[in-house]
Amino acid sequence: MLNFLFSAPYEERKVANYQDDAKGLVVDTCAVTDAAWNYETAIKHPEYKDGRFIIVAGYATKAEAEAGHAKWVKKMTAKSLPEYLDDCPSDGWNAALGNSGREFRKAKAV
């Protein structure tokens, strides 16, 4: 369950990372050791989950992770954002902590 404590440094595990500081957006894809998959994409955006990371997809291969990362960057930089993101629990621990489920986009204050 705590395999991430023994994983390689982030720079060695990173597949791709997209950041737009003006929008507060991060789309990060990297290799993981604490999930049922080998790679995952996580998104951080102020309009979802109070700006905390949401794991949106897991992948078996690096090629799938690269393609998935590109898909999520395109989706999160489109003219309109998705109504919700599904937070995929990477393990039983995260599920127990409530790190799973549908995260709806917050309405912008006017």
C-alpha cells in the first residue's frame, strides 16, 4: 500500500507534465507503484475538488499513458471544461479517504 515511498524520484517517473499557471491547471502523467496500473494521469484545477489533484485515468503501458495525457490536455484546454471529472481511486487506501467519485465543476463566481 505504501509502495510510493520506495518509488523512483518524480523526474524519473514523469511521462509528461502540462501546466498553465494563469488558469491554475496541471495535467500530470507519471509511472506509479501504488496502484493497480503502471501509469496514471492526475489533474489539478481550481474549479474541481477545491484545486486538489484528481486521478482521472490509469494505464498499463507508457504508450497508453502518453496518448492519455494528450487526450486530457486537449480536454482541459478546450473552450469549455467538462461538467465533471471522475476521480479514480488508485488503491483501497485512497478510496477509504474519499479520493474517488464524481467531482463536479464549481460554478464561477460572478
